Amino acid sequence: MNILFAASEAAPFCKTGGLADVAGSLPVALAEGGDNVAVILPLYAQVDGAWREKMTYRFYTYVDLAWRHEYCGVFSLEHRGVTWYFVDNERYFRRAKLYGEFDDGERFAFFSRAVAELLPRLDHMPDVVHCNDWQTALVPVYLKDFAVRREEYKRVRTVYTVHNIEYQGWLGEETVTDLLGLDRGWWNTGMLQMDGAVNLMKAGLMTADAVTTVSPTYARELRYPAFAHGLESVISAVSHKLTGVLNGIDMVSFDPAADAALPANYSASNLRGKTTCKAALRRELGLSAEKGTPILAIVSRLVGHKGTDLICQVFDQMMEKGVQLVVLGMGAPGYEDFFRRAQERYPGRVASCITYSDALARRIYAGADLYLMPSRSEPCGLSQMIAMRYGTVPIVRQTGGLNDSVRSCQTGQSDGTGFVFANYNAWDMLHVIGEAVSLYGSEGFRTVRRRCMEEDMSWGHSARIYRDIYGKLLG
């Protein structure tokens, strides 16, 4: 099959979150299985010069977006068996950040239109175009629109993946013709319309031939208002074509036995290097050398739905459990200030790094013993999988992908890989932290740690499911 992924970010070229990890590793897994795979991305200013030097200029054209006539350059490179295309338009993509600009709707409408227009000029006309989140939700719309008039588009099938339904892409009604360049019929039939405005995610859900989301539990949760952020009726309407597929991680990139960011490497069969990583992390972050004390880590955006409010609510009681805490992340100013003050209140026991660094995150995953992820909602979550890969035992709430990727070791299960709690409650979380600390240092804890590291969290299983979805669409 010829498969094209359309995404607004992908590691290692440009990244703000988990979407980049998925778009950077799932295509590689599919290519390894024998499919002809390409990915198309915006050429952001943030794409490093080292990657730009490897790119080949392919061609340029112009893309019409309603009355706009915009330059569109195309570059490409080969990496890990995948062809990576980059759409160049400096007016839209030479910005200080990937998202959060005043004209994001216009920027990604241009990108979606460009993707659709460019298909016949790529090295291979795709059989399947796999789109991701609201930034590419218009691609299925444009492809359906083009297929009415252009023969080469009629056989192309589309898959649309919801990574986080909270971010939907809202525009005014007038943009249907004035910005998107679509006939009013797309509005009148309800394909674009939601609560009196254009909702791009709804458009992708309604027009794609298949819809997926990033874990089976999240697919079930989206049927309820508490998780669907107003789109529960749309999810119900597309339930016949919705599949939850648990994300994997890049087992080559995230490998403690070979990770160059670590002060020492280690494996499940030889954990001496993890002890070295723990001592080095304490020195780096100014934590006291406390023999027998576990390091509890949080690598996260500091926002409400990540469960940060639960941590703040019982913070002192949590520290009384006998842990050292490392926090890495940025987010709401109130939470950032809370953790800065926590470091001042607990010198040598709390390290708050209000920033983001991939290299530091890897050293934290390697040096910590326990990893806390008490999310209110979590479509999939990759951090808990990365922590497990590095032998750091997760403590998670049973929601979304956390429920699908971490098995309880509290219930005597022979395959348990972490500590879990069900209710979104600070005291339930605190109780489970206490259970984990009590087990720390025992043979049971070492067994769970080893089991975490031996868990297969690769993309192999998920890639097979996606390949089956594509195959069914193509008959």
C-alpha cells in the first residue's frame, strides 16, 4: 500500500507533544512492514538546519485558498525508510512557535489544502491518507470535494485520528467560503457546522472513511460528555467506523541500553547503570544522597487535566511518605509557582525544573524509581510507557491509555506492571503512592521493575491493526 501521513508535527523534525512521537514512529513501523510510507509536514522555522541540509528541493506551485493565491514549495528527505515531505510557506510557518498564533485557522487550512492539491505530484499517489487532529481535519473534506470532479482522487481513502478531542479548531461561519474556499453546501448539510460555528474536528470525523483514536479505553470514554468536550453526538454518529488503537513508543530511540543522553546504560538483566543514573540525577538536581529513598518523578505539562491539582492538594502528605520528588514541565503559572515554592520548602528533597528538555527528561526517566501520572483524562499517554522502558514503575489513574498500558501489581496479578487507582481523588492517589513506597526495595518491586522493562511497547501490534484498517478500506 501507498500510505501518506499528514501531520502538523513529527519527531525528530518538530515537536510540542505526543502527536509528534506518533507521527515520527508509526510511519517507520509501517514502512518496516513493507508498505510504501510518506509523511507530509509544514516546514517550520523550528526544523533544524542539519535536517534542512539533507533536504532536496522538489518543486513549487501555488495553492488557492478562497481568494488567496499562496506560494507552496516542496522539499523532501529520506529517513528510516520513510519519505518526509515539507511544505514551505514562510508567511505561514516561519513563526516563533508551531501553534498559538492568531491565524492558526488560516495556516492549517492552507496546509490541508496544500496536502490535497499535492497528492498527484508526489512520488506515489497514496492509496490511504492518514490525517491527525484538527490541524489536518480539512484534508478529508478537500479530498471528498476534489473527488467529485477529478478522477485520480476517487480511489483515495482517508483515516482520521483523534489524539486529543479537547482541541477542535473553531472558525466563524463566514470562513466556509471566504477562507476554506468551499461551497456553502458543506455548511448547510451540517458537515462543518457545530453550535453555529465551523468545527474542523467534526468535519474530519464526519468525512473520513475511518476514524481512530489512541487507545481502546479512550474510544469508549469519548461516548460520554465528560470526555468528549461537546462532540459526544458526533462520536455516536461515527461509532460504526471508530477504532481505538493503543499507541506504541519508538523502542530504538527510547532504549536505556543505548541512550546517549544517559550517564550510564543498562538493561533489564543488568541494572547497575540505573543506580549510576540515580546518583547522577541527584547530583545534577541538588537532591540529597539518601540511601533507600525512592525518587518519584513527574514529567508533564502542569495543567489541570494531568492531575496536577491532586498532587497540590496532598503534597505535604505525599512528602511524608518518604520520597524525593523531581518535577519537569511547564504549564499554568499557578502550578509552576507551586512547584518552585515546594523546592524552597523541601531543600534536597524536591527538584522543580520549570522548563522542558528532552535530554533531561530521559535522565529523569532513567534515574527515578517511580513515575506519577494521575490524569483526569489521558487519551493515550506515552510518558508512562517511556518510564516503564527505563525501569521506572508507573503510578497511574485508570483512564484512557493509562488503563490500557499499565496492569495493576497491587492485586497479586502475575503480570502487573504498575500501581493504579480508579477514582479521581487525591486521597486515593496518596494511598497508592504509599503502597508503592512500601514495596520499594523489595524483591517484589524488582520483579515489577524488570517486568516493565521487558514489556513490548513497540509499534508492531498497533501497526498491524492500522494495516488491517487500511486494507479493509481498500477492499
